[in-house]
Amino acid sequence: MAFQLGEDNDSGMNEMNLIPLIDIMLVLMIIFLVTATVANPSIPLTLPKTTAEIVDPPPEAITVSINDKNQVAWNDQVVTLEELQRRFDEAGQKETKPSVQLRADKDARYDTVAQVMSRASEAGLTDLAFLSDN
């Protein structure tokens, strides 16, 4: 004689009850939102006033490019080193000397880059910047 309690269902529970998990996640989300707004309050500031003068805009910029064939270009116009020297001398005579932005191909010869830098320096153009791609 077998004694049996409950129903004759031996399959057991096949699914997980997700309701308590969803409740916990909602409570955690509310706690996170409340603490995030309290943690970053906006602070009212009164910034100081200064007597600094406004700086003049930077002078014009000359772009000198050197490609992998060691051709030199002045603002996208190919020139010889002698023509480049003449243009540097003209730019060096101006009251506000322009800055020189040097764009050199990674395969350009160092000698060509050094020649351009030397000619700019001889003309009195000492504000030299190297440009590169990010």
C-alpha cells in the first residue's frame, strides 16, 4: 500500500518566476536615478572679471607642402626652392610675419624638409608648425 500526498503530477516546476527579479531591477534603477541626480548638483558660480586685453587674431598662415617626390608647394602651388626662398623673403618683410605650416609626406626626404625650414628661418619666419593627419 502506497501512501500519496498531493497530486499525481511528477513534472515539477519547469519555468522560472521572473516577477521578483523584475521588481528588484526596478527598485535598483530608481535608487540609481535618485543618487545620480544628487551626486552631481549644479553649483552656482560667480566668475571673476579680469582686465586682460583681447589678443589680436593670429597672422595669416602659409602652408608649405612637401610630397613623396620631394616637390615643394606654396599654398597648393608647386614651386622651386629658389621661388620658395623669394616668397619667404617677401613674407618676412611684412609688418606682421605670417606663420608657416609645414605639411611633409612621411616618405619625403629629410633634406628637403630641412631646406624648407632653413629658408623660412633665413627670411625671419620663425613661427613654424608641423601639420599631420590624426
